[in-house]
Amino acid sequence: MKKSMNLKNIGAKTEPWLREIGVNGYDDLNRIGSVEAYRRLKSLYPDKISLLALYALEAALWDIHWLELAPEIKEQLKREI
């Protein structure tokens, strides 16, 4: 079994999906960015990935809970997708 990514907001169900798109930890997520990671996940799992996943990915980069993302950051993310 692979070691947990230890990214805030990323659960056991999402980790394998992230690995499928080349995200194996913080450095990978930071390199491709939350928006690109979201796009890749959404293309693989269109019915399972919601906007909350985008917020969770971005918040993981900040090491905060996704509910703590400022509204203006959420709006910016929505514009980018």
C-alpha cells in the first residue's frame, strides 16, 4: 500500500484518483496547480468530481480546510475552470 499523501482535504477515495493523473504529493500538486488537477480529475470522473474538489485541491496547497478559502479565491478558481 502506498504511503498517504498527507494533504489536507484529500481523503482515501481521492488519493488514487490523484495518483492516476500524476499527483503523488504536494510537490506534484503544486507543480500542475489545483485548476489543472481538477480538470484532469473531472475528465476522468465527470460524475464524481464536483466544484468542492477544486476548492479542496487549492486549500491543500495552502494547508487549510477548504471552508477557510476566501470567497474571492473561490471565485477566481471558478473563473479559471
